Amino acid sequence: MTNEEFERAIDFVLKSQAKSEARIEQTNEQLARTDEQLARTDERVTRLVEQVSQLSDQLGAFADTQADIMRVVTRTFEAQAHINESLRAGMNDLAAKQSRTEESLAKFAERQSRTEEALAGLAEAQARTEEALGRLAEAQARTDEALKRLADSQSHTDEALKQLAESQVHTDRRLDALIDIVQSGRNGK
């Protein structure tokens, strides 16, 4: 082998090595972008967890409101029972008892009004909860789609790495063959 052939062979090996290094650098950049996408996905998942926590707090408030309503309704029924007992026991003093009954009915009406207001608030809270659940479902669908795209990207990266490894093996074989040629050329001289 002449010096010129030897230099061409070395130049070829160096160019092949440079191409391999460029492919490795490109793969590293793709991996860095994939890591950034994973970080953004983690941020989205964290925000979703926070939203679920807020929704849980809202549901807790809803439960407290419902407990208050149940207490008001129970007191209302107790007051109504007391009114009924007063009516049965107080026939002798009908005028006085009638006045007390009207007062009790006014209180009942006030409690009923508060109960209706509480029920209206409960309906609004339920509507907001359903709306929040809808938004949460949409966010989950977007997250699922992002994870699918990330998995596809990972698959493409794996394929690129596989091709790069095969290229490296091929380059190594050619380099070994070149070394053998060079060494046999030296031994032949």
C-alpha cells in the first residue's frame, strides 16, 4: 500500500468517525429534548394533582354544607313536632297557643327559606363540581395524548440508537479491515 492510499484510508476512517460522532451528538440532542418533554409532562401532572386536591377541598366543603342542611332539616322537623304537640295540648287557651303557633310557623318558614337557599347553593356547588370534573377529564385526555406522543418519540429515538449502533459496528469492521491491510502491508515490506 502506498503512502497516498494509506492517507486516503486514514482520511476515510476519520470522516467515518466524524459522521458517527455527529450522529451520536444528534441522538444526544434528541434525548435532551425528550427529557425536556418529560419534565413538562411532570409539571402538567403536578398541576393536575393540585387541581384534584382543590376539587377534593371543594367536595369537603360540599359535605359540610350538606351536613348543615341536614341539621337544619332535623331541627325543622323537631320544631314541627313540638308545634303539633302544642296544638293538641293547648285547646283550652286557643288564642295564646294560636299566636305561639304562628310564631313557630314563621320560624319554620324562615328555616325553610334558609334550607331552600342552602339547597340552591348545593345545586350550584354540584354544577361547579361537575364542570371541574369535566375539565379534569379533558386535562387527563390531553395528558394521555402527550404521553402517547412521548412514547412515540421514545420509540423513534430507540430506532435511531439502534441504527447508530449498527453503523458503529459496520465502521468498526471496516476500521479493523483497514488496520489488517495496513499491518499486512507493513509486514510485507
